Amino acid sequence: MIPKRYTGQMLQGRQVRIDREIRNGAGAGITPGSVATIVRVVRGRGLVIKTDTCPHCGMYAYITGVPREYLTLIEQGERWKD
């Protein structure tokens, strides 16, 4: 979970790890453990996140309205291992 003390400006552009399965309206989904980037924070509506482009198929997911409880911040110096 991302603590409430982080403002929208502090979160924008930060990478997060997905803790729960998330789907957008078009049916694109992100599995737990995936890494995404916070694009925007909409007060009262949640976060807008985008995954990196897949090197194999070129697809990515863009999902709006994601609650903070579904994500964990990846610290600046931390390396994410698959």
C-alpha cells in the first residue's frame, strides 16, 4: 500500500509493484508482481498507471482508478528482480 502522506507530485513518475490483479475496461490485465509507472494521480479517483511495453508483442496496459492499496512503491535505489 502507498501511504497517504505521499502527494500526487511525489508519486508522479515513480515505479510501483502490483500487489493484486488489476484489469481495465478493455480487459487488459496486470498480474501481481508486475512493475508499472504512475502516470497521474487523480484526487478522489485513484492512480493512473502504465506498464512498460512488452519486448515480445509490443503491448502495454494503461489503467485508471487504481487504489493505493493495490500498489507498493519501489524505492529509488531498489532493483526489481523478475
